Amino acid sequence: MAWMTQEIPPLVTELLNTGKLTSQDRLLDIGCGSGELALGLARAGIEIVGVDFSDTAILKAREAGHYFPDLRLKFQVGDFCDPNFRLGKFSWLIDRGCLHVIPDDQKQAYFNNAARGLSANGSFLIFHKSNLGDKNNAISLDSLKKMIATYGGQNFELITTKPYDFSEGKNEKVGFALYLKRSAT
Ligand SMILES: C[S@@+](CC[C@H](N)C(=O)[O-])C[C@H]1O[C@@H](n2cnc3c(N)ncnc32)[C@H](O)[C@@H]1O
């Protein structure tokens, strides 16, 4: 089963290995899907909440989580673009593949929730595809930077960007890893 593989991208493994992400952290996985990344991180000792607006995805994630009752791992159905979304405070946010499916008219609500949920100086890692299935219509890094400045500029500072391959080496689903810090509140 897919969830049996610990699906942690090398960039996140690096964060664990360098102590930037530790068992002291509380992490929210935005748009967690069926929970592979959340489960992998929980197995690495991180306290984690996965949220997704798909009942089916959360059901699958919870089923996988049931095999590991000792982990600090919860899955919650929720719309991250709902202005009433509340799940408390986190020191880390991770989004792999959710922001790039959020419609433009909901991006402000998304970033408002991210700002509300992230502690001062907290970290936010976004894996964003640059090619949403149409090779002639790739999203440039510049346009992603502009998008972050437009919707998140008041609350977040973009620290680093790196290329990221969603297809694990096949170079089919390319994108960027965007590392943001919450500005002091
Ligand atoms: C491409 S999948 C990525 C799933 C998972 N993060 C992964 O890496 O395998 C995008 C996920 O975002 C979720 N999603 C999209 N919009 C959302 C929203 N407004 N609130 C919560 N989840 C959302 C979808 O249901 C879907 O599970």
C-alpha cells in the first residue's frame, strides 16, 4: 500500500537531519490527501495534524494512521480557504500540492489562514508545481514570487526557493520548493 512507504521528500529529510524540524515542532500538513507525508513525518517523531477538505482522503489517512496508534498524528476534514478555519497554532506548515490547486479568488483566504495558524518566526514550506499538466503553460518562479508577495507579503518573508521534482527523478512534474518564514507578529 502506498502509505506503507515513508514518503518524505529529500528536502524535508534534510530539515530533519539538520535539526530545523524537530520533535519539539507542531506541524500542519495543508491538503494532506491520504496522509503519506504526514504519516512519514509522524513516524520521524514530529507532532502533526493533516487537514484536507476531502472526506475520502481523510478517511484513508485515518485508516493508515490506525496502524500507528502511538504517533502524535491527527487528521481533520477542513477547508483551508474557509475564513472560519481554526486549528490552533503551529510552528511549521507544509503544503505539498495544495496551493497550486487553490483558485485565485481563494488564495487570500488561504494565506490569511496560514498566517493565523503559524507562530511568529514559524516556517512554511510549499511544494508548488510549475507545470499543471500543460507543458506550454508553465508557471515561472517569478510569478510564484509575485503571488506570494500579493497574498502573503504582509505576513511572510520568502527566504529560499529550490527546484522540486514531484515525479521523483523522472523530471515530468517539475516545480519549486518555496521556504517562507512568518514575520514577527
Ligand atoms: C495534489 S493533492 C496533494 C496531496 C498530498 N499533499 C500529497 O502530497 O500527496 C492536493 C490535495 O489538496 C486538497 N485540497 C484542495 N483544496 C483544499 C482546500 N481548500 N482545503 C483543504 N484541502 C484542499 C485536495 O483534496 C487534495 O487532497
